[in-house]
Amino acid sequence: MEGAREDGQLLRKKHNIDEEVDSVDITEHSKKRDFTGNLAMAILACILGSSFQFGYNTGIVNSPAKVIKSFYNETYMNKTGDIMSNNTLTMLWAITVSIFAVGGMIGGFSAGYWANRFGRRGALLRNNVLAVIGACVMFSSKYVRSYELLIAGRFIIGLNAGINTGIAPLYLSEIAPLSLRGFCGTFNQLAICSGVMTSQIVGLSYVLGTDDRWQFAVGFSVIPVIFQLCALSCCPESPRYLYLTKDEVDDAEIALQWLRKSVDVSDEIDEMASEKLAQSKLKKFSFGDLLRDPSLRAPLIISLVMQLSNQFSGINAVVYYSTSIFENAGLPSSLAQVATVITGAVNVCMTFVSALIMDRAGRRSLHLIGLGGMFVGSYILALGLIFHNDYGWLKYVCIISVIVYIIFFASGPGSIPWFFVAELFAQGPRTAAVSIAVLVNWFSNFIIGLFFPILQNVSNQYSFIPFVVLLAVFWLYTLLKVPETKGKTIEEITALFQEKSVNTSINYQSLTINT
């Protein structure tokens, strides 16, 4: 408390502000920072060992699905002497896909704890232990002849991915300068998309998606682990974590100087001092405040709906099962795999475009455009799946509609929910809010992974209709409830919700008195 007051006094003196003024207008005197080589190295070290790996393990079971299912049948017959029924195989495969998300839920919910205990960088480095164990378990399942081991490995690698999805966007958001916060945050989704596309290529029948090589495909994730251990060890801890959580002002300044390649980082130190001063005037945060405090509950609800829009838009139905979707539309297996790789490449390209325009167009605008375009794409896909037997050319329309869907997903809804939650909260409640948001995202991921193949079996060509309806709902919510955060400091964003909660309270009291 005393340290926070001293920081605030120094800040007021430095800018010749009267002592009655409680905060500093950081926006007016903040410098526009360049994208430095050191910042690029820190981003690359973070995303290749975390976000890329998450995307890779999400998509690696897509293209070689038939090969791995054949392994399941062979293993089952060796154990029991019977042929596995189609219903049993469908359920086992749904569990194999969705168990990754179960691990993700557990890991994601614990991410805030690890981020606060070991720091953002420290937690990412330690989390690689789980990645190595998970990859080794999955790799060995082929030789042990046990699909149970593959499922167990998917769970362990899901734990790793869940922790990464909570911490990586947090680290990226906290090392980025204000003017590049959206740009840097989008690299998280760019790495996820790159990981998905890489897994789709690796899983092709003429690469590693064969009966005798698929185990190398699922064990590939140890390679980005090695890179992260080497590269991230050379990068600094998050300056905001050092300053606001650990109270290590000198270390925070050194970290900023390394990231910005500049000795003068006083503007960012001042901004953090202002946030710390504001924090010192608030009561100590507890987890329950996220639900009790209206100024925290409102951004939490927005964060959760944004996460739901990321998953219940149907994106992971496409990522997990795009090959089978194209096959259901009438494409031969080889062409369906190629179409899957094309959609992955489009996703990567459009996510990169999104990174370039994120800090110009704004988060809310891009999210609205993205959801609207996805609604159109999924609506056309739903019609194509329903009527492709009547009109043979509709199978090509299905490919185009999926590409349109992916383009608009990558333009906003793919990346924005991951870093948006970190922008809505101050340092105190940030990690708790991120943990809950990531938990909701992974739970949605689990629901899609488990039930979409069952939905396909039951409703077949009508399986995308629910996503069309949900996309319309998410678009309306974003239009009515989600604020724009582009170019705003954390203090300005939190003040927006505090002002709304005060106005709501005043209106309620006025209504009560009148009544």
C-alpha cells in the first residue's frame, strides 16, 4: 500500500498534476512504439511452444481419422476376437477427440493459478513437461497396441493446451505496447491456425497419415517444445506481472527496455504506476467479486459470451471433422483431405490479415463483420449439405462456403475472444477472469467435439443448422453489449464498466424511491 502511494506521488510530480487528480491521462503522452526484433522473438518463443501446439493437437486427428479408427478396430479384435460395432467406434472416436477438451478445461481453469505463482513466462516453460509426457504417451500407443493410451495422451496434451490457452494470450497482451496490443494478440490465433494447418498437412495419406506412420504425427509436438525451452528462456518475464504483481519495479523497467530496445520506457512505467495507484484504492480482490461486483460481472459476462461465440460458431466442428463434412457433401476421400488443407491455409492467411488491421478497425467492428460472414457461410453450407444429392454441383458450393466461413472466422471471432478478456480487466481480477473464460471456451470445445459426430449420425445433412441460429444470436449480442477497446488503456476500459455500474445503481435507487 505504501509503495503504491509513493509511486502515485512520484507520478503526479513528474507530470505536474495537482494532487487532487487521481489518475494520469496516459493516452495523451504515451509514445507510439515500434515492433522490435526482441518483441518479435518473445512473441515467437511464446506462440510456437503454446498456441501452435494447441492448434496442432486440435487438428491432428482430422485427416488420419480413418487410419486411426482402423487401428482401433485392429486393437479391439486382438483383445476380444470380435469386430467393433459402428456405434462403439463412433463413441470411442468422439471420446478420443473430445477428451482433449476435458484436459483443456482442467488446465485452462488452473492457468490463472500457475500464471500468478510462477509468472507468465515461468508457467509457460514449466508447462512443457506435460507436453513431452502427452506426446510420448500418444506415440507409444501404436507399439503397445492400446487405443486407451492414445486417449490418455490426448487428455494429458489437453491439460498442456488448456494452461497454454490461458497464459499465452496473457503474456502477449502484457508484453505488447498499447498501440500494438491487438496486433500482438492476434499472433496467438495465427499460431493456432498455423498449427491446425500443419497438422492437416502432416496427417495427409501421403505424408504421415498412414497405418505405419500416424504415431509420428501425434508425437510431433515435442519439436515446438524444444524450441520454446531454448528461445523463451532468453526472453524476459511480463513487465506488468513484475511491476503490478511482484512489485519489482526495476526488473519491470529492464524487461521493458529489452522488449522495446529503448532506454526510455517512462511512459509505460507511468501507465503501470497509474494502474497500481488505482488498484491500491480498491478493496482486495477475491474470486467471488467477479460475480458480486457489477463492474466486474458485466465484463465477465461479455468475456464468456465472446468465448461461446468462438466455439459455438461451429469452428471446431469444421476443424475436427471437415474431412468427413466434405465427404458427406459428396467429395471423394482424397479430394476431401485436400479441401481440408486449403481451408487451413485460408485460415492462416486471413488471420495474418486480421493482425494487420486489428488496431485500425477495432475489436468490436471486426467481431461483428466476422460473425455476420460466418452466418452467411454456414447458412450456405447447411443448404449445400441438405440438397447436394439433388444437385451434384453443390458439393463445390460446400467447399466455397467453408472457405468463406473460415475467412470471416479468421477476421475477428478466431482471435479476438482470446485476448479481449485480458483487455477488459485490471491486474487484480485479470487472471481469475481469464481462467473462467478459458474454462468456458474449453467446455464448449468439449461439447462440440463429443456431440457433433453424434449429431452428424442422427441429423446428417442438417447438422449445421444449430450453428446458423447461434451465430445470429451472437451477432445481436455483440452489437448491443460489447464495447470497443481499441486504443484504450486498461484503466480507461475498467472505468467504463465502473461508470455503467454506478449509473445502473442510481437508476435502480431512483426507481425504488419513485415506487
